[in-house]
Amino acid sequence: MSPIADRIKELKEKHNVLILAHYYQPGDVQDIADMVGDSYGLAKASAGTGAAYIMFCGVKFMAESAKILSPEKTVILPAMDAGCPMADMIDAARVKALREQYPDAAFVGYVNTSAEVKAEIDVCCTSSNAVKVVQSLPEKQIVFLPDANLASFVARQVDKEIIAYNGYCIVHKRVSSEHILAVKNEHPGVPFLVHPECTKDVVALADFVGSTAQIIKYATESPEKKFIIGTEEGILHQLKKDNPDKEFIIASNQFVCVNMKKNSIEQVLAALEAIDAGQPINTITLSDEMIAKARRSLDRMLEIGG
Ligand code: 13P
Ligand code: SF4
């Protein structure tokens, strides 16, 4: 272990800090984490921890969800400017306006939303359980927000009217089906695994569609030895760790989320040193009222399951 990783280990144990990292984080951040996971797995871990602090190496909506699910904990986001452009595409006022337009619909919100949006919807979902969440609802009409690509992926698998908001992930939307076809032609017969935030045309070319954790599980259990990966490049770190004998080809060098890369191990250490000095930095603060309102939609998702 490097001296910085050693010091991180020492401080996190001393202060009972749970370090969570998303699969899109830089590899050295994933390596010092207590748990690496997809949005659903990390939300579940933050709801059930006995740690005093949660250090969330991801983007802001994820750290906010951890705070909502564990309000008594101090939740820290090492890089406070790590946001999600998709989450910023919708606010509470727009949800309220849609509620007036569709009074009979159930409102399903991707976890990639702010706390104020979570406070206005009926239930959250992640990319791993979106279909299950929508299917579990009695309503036939669903307003699905903010990701139009995930909404369209869900709509193709359920017998319900899905009204999609027009948000999108700037990273996954960048890659076109023409580009993917060229990559597939270079590697004939190699399975193509994608995230449902990709466009409908890209998803149509996939052999498997799933969340980051589901993509890793699929590749690990598959007898195939080579895969084309259609999601953010940080996932390669865990894919290679779990499958040293397999080859992974990132479908495009455009699959980089600059926000996910804002956390560094230096910032993780700085945030731990601040705890050690008795003055935690980069803590997530939400009002008790906001936490109580936003918690309903997250709790409902966790009850439905992954
Ligand atoms: P998952 O972790 O659910 O695969 O989602 C990816 C994502 O875009 C997180 O921002
Ligand atoms: Fe947001 Fe897309 Fe980055 Fe995920 S990959 S944090 S959805 S911009």
C-alpha cells in the first residue's frame, strides 16, 4: 500500500468512517474504499451502516441520498463540486407543474435527482431496478424523470403508459449507434454490454443492458473472454480486478464523466485529516423537513428492492 493509502486506512479506522465509492470513481479511490458499488448498492449500504461518518466518493445526489437515508451520520463528499448534469435538468417546480398536468400518474424518479425533487415524487429507482419499481405500482400511467433514455428502456418492458421527461446523461448520450456499429465491426462476435442511460439506438445493439453492478456480474459469470463495454470507463477497474483472464474494450473514449473523476485520494485524505482535527469539511447539510419529505421516495424504493 502507498503511504497515502496507509494513512487513509489508519484514519478511517480511528474515526469509524465508511468509505463508499461508485464504479465510475478513479481506480485508486475505488481501491481505498470499504465498498464499491452501483447507485442501488451504495444507497442500501448507506441506509444500513453503523459507522459514525459516511465518506461518499461519487457525485452530489449520491451523497445527499446517503444523508437522507442516514440523517444522524455525518456524510462527506470529498469533492463538493462533483455534481450530475442530468440531476440538474429538473427541479421541484417542474415536478409540481407535471403533477398538475398528470394528476392520476405515479411519479417515478431516477435517484439521479436532487433532494428537493425526491421530496416531490412517489418513488425512486436506479438503473438496476427501474423496471421492477414501475411494474410494482398500481398506476397505469407513469411520469418517469429525468432520464428519457432510461424511461424508454423501461417503456419497452412494461405494459403501462410512460411519460418521459427529456433529461439525459451527457456522458452516455455522446456515443452514437454509428460509432458502436463501427466498433462492433472491428470486433465481430464480441458481446456488447451497455448501461440503459445510452440512447435507444445504442441499447438496441446490445447483448446485455444493465446497471454498472449488473454489467460486472454479467461479464464475470459469462463464459465469453472478451467484451465491448458501453458505459463510463471507471467500470473497467473492477471488471479487470474480478476477471484478470478476460479482455474489456471500452466502446468509446468519450465515456468519461468528469464529475465522477473530481474525487481524488488526496481529497479523501484531506477530508479524513479534517475529521481527525475535529473540523469535518465538505459535509452534506439538508434541513430535517427536506430529509423527512425526500426519504419517503427512497424508502419506498428500498422496500421494493433491487
Ligand atoms: P448505476 O450506478 O446505477 O449503474 O448508475 C450509473 C450512473 O450514472 C450513476 O451516476
Ligand atoms: Fe450524471 Fe452521467 Fe456522470 Fe452519472 S455518468 S454522474 S448520470 S453525468
